[in-house]
Amino acid sequence: MSAPARRPLIAGNWKMNKTAAEAGRFASELLQEVGRVSDRDVAVFPPFTALPAVAGVLRGSAIGYGGQNVHWERSGAFTGEVAAGFLSELGCRYVLVGHSERRGLFCENDADCGRKVRAAVAAGLEPVLCCGETLAEREAGQTFAVVDRQLAAALAGLETTAFTVAYEPVWAIGTGRTATPAQAEEVHRHVRDWLSAHLSPLAAGTVRILYGGSVKPDNVSELLEKPDVDGALVGGASLEIGPFCRIVNFVRR
């Protein structure tokens, strides 16, 4: 059975880059360049301090925006954390959960990701759950086991399809190395099979699965030709307007 059409999503994760002023200017340029794209979704993930500036430009437009992280509690004594309701109030549509840098550098675990996914959904946000293996795990043949563990902890029992999965092999993030289209498709297909078996066939058919890991203008089309690759989570190439717009305007061959 052929997969239903899923609307592509191209998302830019700015990480710890861009001041509020820089982010606002970039959002204005982005709106001018690709604000009328109608056959795909576009989103950016600015730093928390830049979200109000980006919201001031993009709120009500076709370009979405979201937070790079979220806490699972609605409020409380959690210095330095941001609640899902804070993001909703700013008009965010999305929030990243479980990016490998959060897992690897800040000791975020699988259980944390599950709590964050549920907090995001409860606040009306669309979580973008990141999953992926390290180079050592891939070379040990553990890719599927790692991804399964991450998916199960974050998504098991979730009664919605209002989420996105981003497969980001850790060995390809910021390294210049990119999974081949065949490697990406293999894991994306595995994720879709997991969704069918553990959530529902509806989830498998409708949830978007993005690829992330050194996505650039010259490789995005080849990656997105694959039937289970529904878009891209872009890091470094999303920081400059030219390369990011070329990625947004990818053409499937």
C-alpha cells in the first residue's frame, strides 16, 4: 500500500545563534523570500531570547516557529527552564524535544523526553521528537534498538498524531557527514513501522518524519526523494538566508 501524501516540513534549528535583533531581521527576510510557499511547511527554532522578536514578525504568517526545548512542569522552582505555556503564549506551533545535544551535553534522558512530549501536547504545541544513534552505536549494529528505545520512552501510549519525529544520526550532526539517502530511508521506514505497531496505522501514515544531519542545498532533494523522508531539520545551513531558502525550495526529482 502506498503511503498517503504528507506535507513536507523544512525546519531550521538556530541553536545558540542570533540575537533578538538578528533573529527579527532574518525572520523578515525569510517571510519575504518564502512566506508564500504553499505546498510545504516552514519553521524556525530561535533561541528563547529571540522568540518574541520572531513572533512579532511571523505570528499569523504561513511560517511557523517554536522553542528549542521545554520543561514538563507548568510552573515552579525550575531556574532557567521554560514551560510549554510560555511558548504557546508567544504563538509557537512547535517545540523540539530530545535533540542529541540536549541528551549528550545536558544529560537529558529518555524519560525526560516522554514527559516533555506530553507537556507540549497538553499545551497545544506540536513536539518534534529527535532520535538517533551515535557512531559507535551504528557501528555496533544498534541503530534500530536505540531508536526503538527513544521512541518507546517518548511516545508509547500517546493518543494523538499531532507530533513529528526527526531522525538525526548523531554522527552526522555538524560533522559535514550525511547519512546516504538509502541509510536515511532505512531508518525512517523503521520508525514508520514502529509507529504502526505501537501507536496506530493512522499515526504511521500521517506523522511526518524529518531527516537531520548536515542537510545542505546540494543534498536535500536527493534525501527528500525517499518516500519516508518527509522533510528536514536543518542546523548550520539554516543560519544564512540564501542556503536556507534554497533548502526550503527543494525540488523532488
